[in-house]
Amino acid sequence: TGGYQLEAQAGGRHLLTAGADVERETGALGSRSEPLLRPTRTNAGVYVQDRVAVGSRLFATIGGRLEHNESFGTSAVPRAALAFRARAGKAPLTLRASAGAGVKEPSFFESFGVSFYAQGNPGLRPERSRTFDLGLEQRLFGDRLRAEATGFHHEYRDQIAYNVIDPATFQGSFINLGRTRARGLELSAEARPIPALRVAAHYTLLDGEVLVSGSATNPVYAVWRPLLRRPRHQGWLSTGWRGGPVILGAGGRADSDFLALGLEHNEGYARLDARARVSLARGIEAHLVGENLLDRRYQEVLGYPALGRSVRIGLRYRRGPGRP
């Protein structure tokens, strides 16, 4: 990859950003007992953005990107955002809104994979999305408490999904779903009662559905079915000083074994992690990371158990002004 970006101020209220980048992808797929398939892809894009202050309370961002991709041709993706400071002072309140479009290419594996159980589909179309968000941010007690709430509505066309072609042989490939959508609410809060202590939490309520199945044959992609592997409830809680415990959780979600066994639901889970770091000497810091400390048994993807309890410890040495 390579790119160039330019930023410049104009008129005191505009911050202009423009740039271009190019990406060259190559791959080698298949069994080394046979000649490998060697796909290549060159992508290039240009973009421009203007961040402008309209008065002292309204801020707007308008921009777009023109992308040329060897897999799907040329596509334009615009985006715009507004932020309005409804109240200033010691308890500032900011309202935000944004809208935009996106495009995502299929991976080499999805387009050119040679596995019998996950054959590539050279005819895959890119995923396209349209997103809308509306939210607010409230700060209190001299920025020691910050709370955010955001509602979102995202629509996707040609979402890429795995599909079993023949349940008897487990032969599978990748297809484009016609149309899907995801909407919901995100809530987050962060508090610093004292400078050294941080408490943060995040929660997402997601309502995702398949609106048009397209060429999918698996019943998990039927119209009005929930989106695969997207939990309706998901969140985390973190607290501590120079680290601390982190609780991660996700509710039950639609999934599939893709083996025609009728397994279409994955149970929710909660996991406890912890991180700590301690200064041992000048410039030397020890750090400890523990994941799934309660050794919970769960599966982020149905049929693939997650790792059990794991602990890592290490040392870090830094010199100069940035050392702890």
C-alpha cells in the first residue's frame, strides 16, 4: 500500500483533507501438491473532506471517496456528519448525526478459495451499505462523567455469507444475500471519580434481519430471520487503576452448524478478563494479562469452542521522555 494525504486550513473555519492511495494484493491459494491459484488485485482511491465550523456551536463534516477496485469497478461513497453543541459551560451537551455509504470487496478466499467445503465464488458482488446515526453526548462534573447514546439504522445490499450447497457432502461456497438491515441503540458511559480511577461501560441493543434472501438456500437466511452471529444484547464493563478487570458479555444469537443437524442458536456468555501494569524501576514496567479467568465454556462461533483460561506476563522497557 502507498498513499498521500494533505491537510490545510481555509478561511479560519475550514479544515480541508484530500488524498489518494493505491493497494496491490496478491495471493496463493490451494494445495501445494498442485499448481496454486495466484490471484492479483490492484485498487486505487481518492478522497476529499471538509470540516467546517458554522458559528461557535455547529460543526459539519462533508466528504466522499472515489474507489476503483479490480473486483467491482468504480464506486463513489459519500459521507456527512453534523455536531451541534446545544449547551456549553460546565455541563456541555452535544447532539450528533451522520449518514454515509460504504463498499467492501470480497476477500481472495471468498472469491477464489479452492476448498471443497468453502469454494470461492468469482461472481461475488461487493457488500454495499447505507448508514444513519443520531446521538447525543452529555458531560458532567467537569468532564469527570461522560455519557453517550446513539441510535443507528444500517442497510446492506449483497452482504457476503457462507452457504451449504449440498448438505449430504457438506459442500459449501459463498453467496450474496439480497438485502439485510441492522438497527439499534448504543449506550456508553465513562467516569473518573479521581484522576487515577476509570470506570467505563458499553451496551449495544441490535435488531438485525434478513430482508431479501437472494440465492441463499440455508434456512438461517430466510426472510425475517435474525442476522447470523449478531447478538441482540452485547456489552462490557471495565474498571480499575492502571488496568483492572473487564467483563465482556453477549446474549444468545442466531447461528448454524451448516450440517443439516438443526442447530440454529448459540447461547450467550459472559467472560472476565483482567489487566495490570506496575512500574518496577526507572523505565521498566511489568504487565499482566488474564483472559477468561473464570474458565467459562462458550462458543463465539457455533462448533468452535473459545479458549479457556489464559495468563500472560511480560516486561516492557522504555527510555526517554515518554517512559513511565
